[in-house]
Amino acid sequence: MRIITLNLNGIRSAANKGFFRWLPLQDADIVCVQELKAQVGDITGEVVSPDGYHGYFHCAEKRGYSGVGIYTRQKPGGVTEGLGVPEIDAEGRYLRVDFGQLSIISIYFPSGSAGEHRQAVKYFFMEQFFPMLEKLAACGSEIILCGDWNIAHKEIDLRNWRSNQKNSGFLPQERAWLTDVFQELGFVDVFRRINPEPDQYTWWSNRGQAWAKNVGWRIDYQIATPGIAGKANAVSIYKTERFSDHSPLIIDYDYSLSA
């Protein structure tokens, strides 16, 4: 089973940059996408069901903002939109598909980089989401949460960590929260389980020459319950082409889907 996750920074923009020409060549079973920046009525043609995929979407109420989606080759047994928290669901940040004892979630955490108000929104999301993660960890199914968590967990996960210690995405409270997801709840950072090397990033600022110099952040994850995490056998970050300011995170699992 191959799973890809990517923050598109606009689904129509990514389409124009070739994402939906690239996607069918990847032999992925599940593709999680974030930051659609589109409404349901805007998602048409190849963007809805590219070459044999079924598309599911949870869009933000605000036009041109947020939103998450999941493409699946096999129809899921169930689809869940939203967390049941109105303030969060209005921004289109959570979508879940179920295949028997395995659930895949496309998740998009708020960014706090726009200022204190949005950082407060991010902390509210984290506060609301943690008990939901507790329930997922205890539900008895295998869970893979794919998406842009907008947190670089450790110093190895961004190039300029010293100068970013007071910036959203690398604040001590954010990093400690993510540590609790791993240590208290038992979830696994699947990429880091296989690849412990430095300079592995999934997002680069459009300012300066961040991409060219690989001055990036690793803020996109596949975070999983231990059973399915242990079945991961290959990880990669695709950087040959650019569809967004993020890069696709690709992980292969020794697992077969069954709805």
C-alpha cells in the first residue's frame, strides 16, 4: 500500500503545475491533500476523480481557503467529514476514510504565522484535537494521519532552528504537544522511524532562495498507530518537480487494503 500526502497550496494551482499528470504514474493507493483553496463546485474534471481514483473532500466555508481531500483507488467503507467542532469544521481541516480495520485521515493544522489571533486558533485546534487523538489511539483500529501539521518537531526538522525558536511552527508548546502525541498516546512518526537523516524537509518558504539552498521545514507527516507504522518499508520526499511550496511525502506499507 502506497500513501502520498501533499499540501497543494491550491488544488487548481497544483493542477496547472502538473500534479494530476504526475499522480497516476505513482501507483498510490491513497492520496491525502490539504489546502485545497476551493469550494466543492470548483472541484471538477480530473481534479474530482483523476484516472481511476475516487475523490472525497471537506472544504472550508470561506472561499479560497483551507480544505482537505482524499483520493482512493478503492471505495472506502465509510467517510467522515469534520471533527464535530463547528469552529474547526468551518475551516475544512479533517477528513477520514475507513477500510475495515484501517482508517486514513487527511488533516490540516492551522498556521499561527499570521499573528497572535491565528496562533490562538492553532492552540484551540490542538486542545480540541488531543482528546480525539486519544480516542483514535484506543479505538482498536489502525490509524494513519496524513497532512500538514504545521509543527517541526525537533531541531533536525528545520534548517534554521535557532532563529525560529520564537516563531509559530517551532514554539516550545507546539513541540511539547507533538511529543505527547508520540510518547503519551503511542503514535509513530513513520518517516522518522525509517529515515533519521538531517536535511529532510517538506516545505520551503518562497522568500529568498530557500528551495535552492534547501532551507526548509519538515511539517508534513504520516503519523500512525504502532501496528501499521511497523509495516512501513520505504519513505521518500519527491522533489524532482514542484507542484506547491510543499513536496509530496510518499510512504509504502506492507499492507493490503480491504473495505
